[in-house]
Amino acid sequence: MFSCLILCGLRAFNLDTRHVIRKGGEPGSLFGFSLALHQQVNPNKVLLLIGAPRAKALKNQKSNVTGGLFKCEISESDNCERIEFDNDEDPRQESKQDQWMGVSVQSQGPGGKVVTCAHRYQKHSRVSQSVLGRCYVFSQNLTINYDDMDGGQWKFCEGRRGETDHAWYGVCQQGLGVTFTKDYHYVVFGAPGARNWKGMVRVEQKNITLIERGIYNDGPYEYENDNDNFKHPNNPVSAHSYLGFSLDTGHHIMKSRDLTVVAGAPRANHKGLVALLKKKFIEQLVVEQLLHGPGLGSSFGYDVAVVDLNGDGWQDIVVGAPYFYMKDTDIGGAVYVYINTAGQWDNVTPIRLNGTKDSVFGLAVENIGDVNQDSFNDIAVGAPQDDEGAGRVYIYHGSAQGIKTTPAQVGKEHSLRYFGYSLAGNMDLDGNSYPDLAVGSLSDAALIYRARPIVNIRKNITVSPEEIDLSVGCDSSFCFTVKACFNYTATSYNKSYFIEADGDRRKQGLNSRVIFLTKTHPESDVQFNGTLELQNQNAGQCVSINVGLKDNIKDKMRSVVFEVSAEIIKAKLKKMGNGLPQIMPVLDATQPRQAVTEVNFVKEGCKNKRICYSNLKMENSLFVYLCSAHNIPEFKLTYEKKDLAVKVTVTNKNGDDAYEAKLVGKFPEILSYSGVRSSNKQILCTANHNGSEADCLTSYSYFKVRYVFFFVFFYTRSLFFYCPISEAKPSQVSFGGVVRAETAMKTEEDAGSLINFTFRISNLWTPSISPPPVTLHIHWPRDNKDGKWLLYLVKVTSHGPEKIACSPQSEIHSLKDIWVCISKNLVLKQRYFQLKYSCRYLHFCSVKCVVLKCPLQGIDGTAVELRSRLWNSTFIEVTNCNFYLLFFPMQSWSAQNIILKSPDFTVKVPVSPDSDVAQFGVPWWIILIAVLAGILILALMVFLLWKCGFFRRSKQDDSIPRYHAVRIKKETPGHSDGKMKPGALEKKQWMTTWINDDYS
């Protein structure tokens, strides 16, 4: 493989980020709020115009903060000069405090005029105050000639009817949007606050040359003029729309030669719209087309740009919607690209470019010209709140299809905040014929990015001879020659190249099959690089390299691929004539980076020297015959039988040699690869770490024998044995009473006796791998041949690692919505069940059973519990009989071709009438012994009480103590030193006098 690597500063685009020109202003002045690129003709100079709407006032202005306009030369100097104008103020009639001069600035183009505005300029009197706005127009040398062309008298809202009424022109705010027409003919103003914030657009010209030509009635044109009823309900633009907030113009939008004004109204219908306006009559602009915003609150129309993206001669429209969002997504802001279809817009579906969340993507959109010189204009989109408020600028290239939706470059500047708030482009600032880009911010700074020249290097690579024939002396001394040729279209530059052989194989850890036979680079025999100087465009130069083939190579199937590319050598940068540092060109990112060719081996044993047609067929059979069920072999695993052998036969009858033939085997989880045996040792197999896969291939580089067989051996990783344990509580049940209909039952107990069945599954050998799915099958006696209930299933629960859902669900019943159904995955499947009873021991084979299937998620320790009721009424109808309910639980293994032998076992529950239970009562002699024992215990207790005197009575002459009690007051007055204390009470106790001295 040949490879020659390109080292460029930016992938896929040519705006230079290493030599950025920075212009700064006073802190807090909002220097960079608006931008325009301007070219003077006399003197010939290119300037960057920057608006600073919060700049301090000039010395003759009475206000403190008025805003201003600055001009900056395209140099590495950070200094910019303020343009002095509007340097007066009459406080009695006007106020320029916070007028925001420089809120917008536009240039008419090379040698054209410049306009800047202050949309918050105020005119006041004793009784009123109006925010009219005001604009200044400069000549191409940025001076003001106070004639009909220039000056500061561009304030068309002043002097109108309703000048002081906000519903008319009291808050006109002229100049928030302003632009020139591309033909240097008109200046277009926007006044978004006019007429109850509906907005207004005015197109005006004052060209003396036209008057001299006899054109007198060319404007001004307005949408809408004073004679229009702007409050009419059918008006296409309603109040509070902010029409004129953004503006652009162009021809070839609706008709090929007519002028169309594109005006944004970001508040229209709470979504936003863009109006396409045309001149009509003498003083009117009328709506030709409306582009409606798609999202509520998206501010569709916040900024607009007119640009031909696909090069068809018709101007396309780009609309910013910075506050567009989509719920539950990371979209924050959008740009809608409308591709013009020969002036027909009704069926145009816009292309939406999405920004990231909270980025206000689309706050600024700009036509930046053809920055990559591919004949299609490009656009820039500002997202000033992207990257947590740092801001980014996205560059999108135009194409024949309209626009490339993937950004070619994303620019950011970490030292600034709200980078990308304003944009200006489509003008060459450094004289290299590539348009450059200026980006503003809200950090009192603006940056200039210069476009790097595009170099398109055409590469061609050939190999001689075109094939590697090992039979004609192709070896390590010489095999073939590789020739790489280069030419370019651009300015003269030196190019370097880097050559690598068999790069793909070496990345995979394999050795290269070829070596370079040059002695100029002894450090490596598989890499080559060099330098070429291409002096003239389209005049190519070539380099030839001899290549040798290594000995004993095995890979003769795949071709040797050669890939060549080039890079521009970095040279010492020089100063240009304008004092700017020279910037390096960049390779055209739209062109392929590499030229590729390949050389094939001449194949031995093949009719076609390049392509081999083999006839490989494979058959396999089990070495030991196995029993089959449904034509599927079954392998029963036991302790003694754990290994399995498969015989594999491969044939290549009447076929070409099969190069690098490989047999890939994938095995079930329970089987693992053990080894391979072949009679002539031609087969080699390699297994993965757990033996679930094995790759087998011949010991030669190609399969040239016509017949081969070998044996692949497997061993079982482990065997699984499951032991089911079942129980029923109670172990014996009875029935009795009267027959009751199902509708008469009110509670669960009315149905009959409760029986709980528990089935536990234990794994006696813990496996080393996860076991296949195992299902517990329970044959449940549901009803008899007459459809009457036998055992009524109420509830199914599970205990274990995971919850088990048994099926079918319909077999868990509810009696008049009293009993609750728990299981949700039950499916009905009936089979016959044997009901055995002791009366004549007859077997009824017509009793219906259902099979309950319970998938065992975790094998060890899993338990399934079934709560049921014996249906009393059904059993009463069969009298004088004892019954046995028999259950047959068993297990199934769903893995294909693997049989799990599960033992059959039965759960037996005796069922008998109430009388049968009574006949097995307590024997009479046990009752007699119990009565006699009770009498004996009673006699013993009486004797003990007699001995303790419990039954002895008291005599009259027995001494009984008597006493005489005297009651005294509870409280008496207190005394101290023989004197009574007033108000003090002393508590007294009861006094008792015993008559008998023995108790005193």
C-alpha cells in the first residue's frame, strides 16, 4: 500500500484558525454587535466596520451613552478608529441617550455607500415622547456629504400622522433592520415598531443621475403606506409581528429581473414569518409570497439571507429561527433553507438545519460567498449560546443539490462569550481571491478569519507488470515497478509524499509481502517518502519505485493494494504586502484523498489466472449412530457417555484450487470443541477460548486435493439432573353438605375445602454454564365429563430467583368477581386424566385435565404453589365412594436435539365424605380410661384441700380484734411557739385506738 498523508489545520474546510485577526473595543460598549465588510475605491482599502451601540457619547453630545461606528483596517493591529458623526444634540427636541447608534451597519459593496442606524433615537416635546429611530448614510470614503444622497435625515417616521401614538409611529424604531439592494439603487429600512408593532418596510432612493435621466417617480415604496387599513382582519401581516426586523434583497427570487425585498417578522402569529415584497404603483410594496414559521415561539425570520446555493441563477432564501425547539430532543434553534424552483415557492419544502439545545442556532445567518471555490456559494450560521454561552459558528457549503447539511467547519473562540452574535462575509480582505469571514460577539471583540487557498492535487498510480507471476522470476530482487504521478491546479507549492507497502496487513499484525528496493531509505523496506516541487499547474511529475516480493509468502489469494496521496510541505511564512502573515493553502477536502490500484497474483491451478472457480462441498455425519425422533438425531447424555464425534467430508470435484478455504463451526452451549483428527494431518483447527467455535483450514495456502475427511470431537461440559419435590396441604380432604349452584356461592369457602399444592425443583449438580430453558408441566384435573368442576384453581404463586408466570391464564378462575386471578400467562391445553376411587376401583378416562406450563427461570430453589378449592357439589353427587386426586407433574427441556429424562411421579390426595372421616373416631376404651383418670385427679385435689383446712369453719369464741376509730378534721390551723399562724393550715391523719391491747 502506498500512502501519502495530508496534514491540514482544519478538516474539510479552509478558514484559517492559526492566524486570526482580533479587533477589540471599550468594555461594555457592545463592540461587535453589528458588522459589515466595506471596500473603498479611492483610496483602495478594505475595512471592517463594527457597530458599538453602547459606546460613550462624543464630546459635543449632551448624553452619556449614545453608541457609535468604528472602522478597522485589515491588519494585526488591535486598534480601530471611531467615525465621528452625529456630534451634536438639542436636548429640547431630542434625546440621544441610549439611542444605540451602530445597532445595524451595511455596506453597498466595493465603492458603494454605508448605512448605520440608531433605532432608539427619541424625539420629544413637553407633552409627548416618540422612539422614532434614525439612520445615517455615508459615502464610500466614510464621510457624510450633506446633500440628497448622504446625511442623517433618514428618519421617515418623523412628521407623520400619529407620530406620537404607539398604535401608529410613536415607537417606529427605524433602522433595526437595514440593507442595500445589490444593484446599488435603493436603500431599504425596516421599522418593526410601526403601527402597533406590526412593522413597516420602506424602499427609498435619491439618485441624482436618475433624475437627470428623466426618472422622477421612483419611490419611496412602503409596506404599508398611510392609506392602507393595517387593522383589516384579512391583512397578511398582523399586529405585533415586528415586520422589518431583518431584511435582505435580490433579483431572480420571484421573477428573473424584478427586485424582491425579503423581510422577516419573527413575532407574527407567535411563530414568525418571512414576507416577499415587490414594488407596485408609485408608493406601495405588496406581498407576493409568505413563508410561515413552523414552531410556536421559534422567532422564524429573526435573520434572513438571500444566496444562490446551487448555482442555478435563482436566489435561494435562508431563514433563522433561533428559538425553535422540539420536545424531548436536544434541538435548540434551526435554520430553514428554501431552494428556489424558478420563482415557484408554493411547493417548496425547506431543508432544516438543527442546532444543539439552548444554542439559539440561527440568530445570525450570512451569505459568505464561495469560500472553497467550488462554484457554489456558502453560508455561515451563528449560535452565540452554544457550548454553554461561549458560542459557535457553523459553515455550510452549497452544492448542486442545494446545501450540504453537514457543517464543513465549526468555529469557536473560548476566550469570548456569545461568539457568533453577528456575521459579515463575501469579501476578500487579504487579496488571495478567497472571501473571508468576520465574526462578532457580545464580549466587545470581533474576529477575522481568512480563507486559505484551495489546492487540488490529482494523483495517478500504475503498476508494471499488472500481475505477479511467480513462475517468471518474481522474487525479492525484483518483481514489479510502482509509478506515482502528481499534478495540481493552484499556486506553485512543494509537495511531499509518504509510501507504505501492504499497510492493511501490517495493521493486522501480519508481515508485508513486498519490499521497496531503494537504498535512499535504509530505515524501512516497506515505507517510502519524498518531496516533489510542482512548478506549473497541470504539469505533472512522477516517481518510480522498484518492488520485490518476499520469499515463502502464503497469502497469494488477495491482491497487493497500493495507495498514494500527498501533502503540502509547510514552509516558512512570510509577510504579505498588506502586512498580514502568509497562510498555508489547504488541499481540496471535496476530492478523494487517495488514489488506489492493486496488483493480483497469477493463480496456480485455476483456469482463469485471476479468478478461481472452486467447487467445495461439505457433508457431515455422526460417527456413532443415534436414534432419531421426527428425523432429528437425539443424543442422550449420561455419566458414562459424554463425548460426541462428527465426521466431516469436504470435496472439490472438478473445481479450481480453493485458496484459503476455511471451515467455520459453531456449536451449542452444552457442547465444547475437543479436537480434530485427520489421517494425513492436512486439517488444522483453532478454537476460541470457550470452545463454542472452531476454524478449520488446510495446512497449505490453498485446497488442491479433491477429497478429504476428518473427525471433530466434542465433550459435554456438564450434566443436569433435576429433582422435583411435591406436597399437598392438607394431605386428606372431605366433602359434604348439600349441592349448591355456582350462582348461589358468595364466598370462596362456599365452593369447598381448600387444598394447596407446592412443587419444588432442586438441581443436584450445579452446572458450569447456564442451563437450557426448563418447563414444569402439571396435569390438573379441572372438570368431569359433564363439565362440572372437580378442582377449582384459584391462584398461582411462585418463590425463587424470578417470578414465574404459568400458562394458560384462563384456567385461573373467578367466582362472580370475588376471587382474584393472579397469573396472567395461562393458555388452555386439555388432555385426559385418570380419576381413581375406591368404590369398585373403576377408572374414568373421560375426566378432563389441563396442562399448566410453568417456565423455570432459576432452576435451583424454584417453587410453584397452586391454591385450589375442592368443588363440593360435584363430589356430593357421587355417594358412598372414596376418591383419590392424582397429579402428574413432569419437566420438559426446550433445547433442540437434547433430551432431559425426567422421572414420572404422582401427587395423591385422598378425598372422602364427612361420614367416612367420622367413622375413624377415637376408640371407646380410650374414652373410658380418660374418664377414670379425670375422676382420680379430682379426688386427689379434694384431699389436698381438706388437709390444708380449706373446708374448716370459724367458731364464735375465737378472738377477733376490734378497734374504735375517731374521725378528725383533715386540716387544722398551724401553730408556732404556741401561737396560731393565720392563714396556715396543717394536715392531720386518721387516729385509731385499739381496744384489745394485743393489737395496739
